[in-house]
Amino acid sequence: MSPGMSTLTFSSNPRRERVSKKTRVWRSALECTLFHRASPPNAESAPRQSGKTLRGAAARIAGLLQTVKLSTGRDLQYFAALAFAYARDDARAKALANDLDKSYPEDTIVQFNYLPTVRGRLALNRGDASAAIASLGFAVPYELGRTRAIDLDWTAMFPVFVRGEAYLAAHKGSEAAAEFQKIVDHRGLVLNQPIGALAHLGLGRAYVLQGDIPKGKAAYQDFLALWKDADPDIPILKQAKAEYAKLQ
């Protein structure tokens, strides 16, 4: 499995989709950074472990985004910003977010879904989980709603996913589990987004944080089953296997 093969990100038996070039580009950019984060968000060694890989991911995103114009719409610009945030290229992520804010000051989805998500992820990059949780609070009334994203509803529930990561970083396992469970419970909204499978990994980490090892192991097993045919060199998959092995 490689970034850009979006259906494969949820399960290992993909059905290929007919999607536009723009869709493939921004999917690939975001998947690239999601898959190349080795460490969980509460790991103190995250920058040391994954810094080189994420710099490579940021370079890949920049190359991908050269093939389309950011002026093609708010959704592409949002995913570019989120991808750069996950790649820890905070300057570019912040610049794109600020431009979105300026260009769409009265757009509900931008103001209460997209921007809180990007800013929440940037706060996590700074190590400020409390600020991330506060930012993402603005998205709660809107995070289960549909948007007009390009080709598919790929914007659905990203605020929930980032909030789950924020609670993990804050060592709040119960709250984190509740957020990731929302994603698992809304498969019809998540569709084939990568966070559909990654929510199971988040659940495993949240249960372990709570000390509930049996539930944690079960959630890890669900994630590994979904990705059983995935490329074994994907950093986040290697990390998940290592974490699961420690539970045996």
C-alpha cells in the first residue's frame, strides 16, 4: 500500500475508484503525512523518531501540489494546509489557513470545521494539547455534517480524529477513546478515508492509556486486520505492530 491508494487505506481489499486528478493529488498529500507519522501523539520522542521522514513527506506534498492550483477551491486548500500541518511544515500550514480565513470569513464549514482542525493540529505540533482541544471545540456542532468537498466527503470527521489525537497527547484516554469510537460508529460518513482505519489504532492507544489492555489489544487487532495486506514498510504500521507486540 502506498499513499494515494485511498480505498486501500481503510481495508486491504480495495475497489478502485474513478476520481479526478485534483482528488488524487490532495488525497495523496494527506495520506502521505498520515502514514509517515511513526509515533503516537503523546510520544515525547515523536520529533526525533519521525522528523526525517516527515521532512520527506513535506517535500512530497510540495511536489504534488505543484500539479494543481490552490485557487481551485477551499477544499483543496484545506487539505493542503492539513497535510502540511501533519508534515510539521507549520509555516506553510499556517499561511494556507490564514488565507482560508481571509477568503471565506462567512463560510460555516471553513470557520467551524476546516480552520479548527488545522489549528488544532498546529497546536499539537507545538505540544499544546489544551489549545488543540479548545480550538476543536468550535467544530463539535458541525463535525458530523456533509460538506461540498471535491468528489467525495473526505472532510467528514477530521475534527473528531484530531481531537482524539489531542486527548491522547493530554493523556486523557477515556476522552480519546470516545472520539475515535465516533469515527468507528460512523462508517457511512467516513467512507474510505484513512482515518477510518487509523481510528482503530487510536482506540487501541486510548484503551492502553486507560490501562484496559484486553480492549486495547482488540482494537490493535482490528487495525492490523484491516491493513493485513498493506506495505509492511509504512512507518505508522510498523509502529502499530511494535506497540501491539509490547502488549503480548
